[in-house]
Amino acid sequence: MAVLVFALVGRASHAGDGAGTGLGTVLLVALPFWVGVVLAWALPRVHRDPTRLVPAGVLVLAGAVVVGAVLRLASGQGAPAPFLLVTTLVLAVLLLGWRAIARVAARRAG
């Protein structure tokens, strides 16, 4: 869900560049990062406690950004430094933020 939000917001912020915000375009933007998330989720350390910031959250974030960037480069979509910086920051908020909230809520509940 976080990667989809990232792609939707990113496409909406660049809607004037002619690429559009249609479902196909948004999915094309999201796909390389989803692949990274899926690969990271395959790691046992992520499965043990997916709500942990470290290592689960950091591994998923790294997987999304690194694999996403590599796949974008391999497919000719490009991955300029400003894009990677914004991608990392936005995905960090989205992929780590819910984990931080979940951990705080769990501590308060019990």
C-alpha cells in the first residue's frame, strides 16, 4: 500500500509533464519498488517481526529503494539522484512510519 501511495502522489505531483496519472502509469511507476518490497519480505528477519523498525523496516525500505532503482535503470526509466533522494525520504516515512506507530500503540496497550 505504501508503494502505491508513493506512486500516486509522485504521478499527481508531475501530472503536468505529460506522463499522466492513469492506473497503468501509476502501476508502472510502482512496479519496480513493489518488486523490492516483495524480495525484502522474503527475508526471514522481516517475517519474524514485521512491525520492527530494525531490521524489518530498514530491510524493506532498502529493498524497495535499491531494487526499485536498479529495475528503473535496467528498464530505461532512469533514476536521477534527486528522484532517488525523494523516493528514499517518502518511502522511509511510509514504510517506517506505520511501524513506529504500531510499536508505540503496542507498548501503550500492554
